[in-house]
Amino acid sequence: MQTSAKVLIAEDSLVLRERYRKIFERILVTLTLAEDGWEALEKIKREHFHLIITDIMMPRMDGFEFTRQARALPEYRDVPVFVVSSKKQEEDLHKAWAVGVTEYIFKPFEGDRLLSIVRHYLGL
């Protein structure tokens, strides 16, 4: 049985997309994967998601630009957007907050910790 919560993950690494798939099998959400920010932006224009997770460094459109464009859409102004990235420089954190990121999680990350944060924001 699926819940109505829909999660979109924008990640260019196939290995990490598969890891996310395995992690999210443990909770009842509908998971959609995108290979980069451009594909993720196209997906959010066609379907509503309750939570978004994005990497920063991706081809075609990075996570900063994706988040900025997503936040410009009225239906995504208040949707939680998490960055999961290995970029740990303070300037990256400031840029993430400036474009509207809700949570910034460093890679490598613990699957249980990520699920705990997701559950909190989705009320699961």
C-alpha cells in the first residue's frame, strides 16, 4: 500500500539513485528519480511532489538553479527541498539557503538519518 506522499530525487549518479531507491523502499512513499536538474524541473511541471531531494553538481542544470526555478513556481514555494551533496564549503551552504533549500545534508550520508528527516517533513 502506497501513501499519497510523493518524493522526487534529482541525482546524476546511477549508483546513488539505486541507493536512494533501496533506502526509500522502507517507507511508504511514491519515489520518482531524475538524472539532473533539467529533468527534475520537467517532472515538477507535470506532477506535484511533496518533498524534493537534489544533488548540487549535475549536468545540464545544477541543484542550485533547479531549486531556484522550482521555488519560482507557486506550488513549490513551501515544498521541502533537501540538498544532499559532498560540497561542504560555506559559500555553497549560503547559496543553498539563498535559493530556498530547506535542509542541507552532507555526503556520505546515513540512510536512516535521511529517512528520519524525510519522515519528519512528510509527517510519517
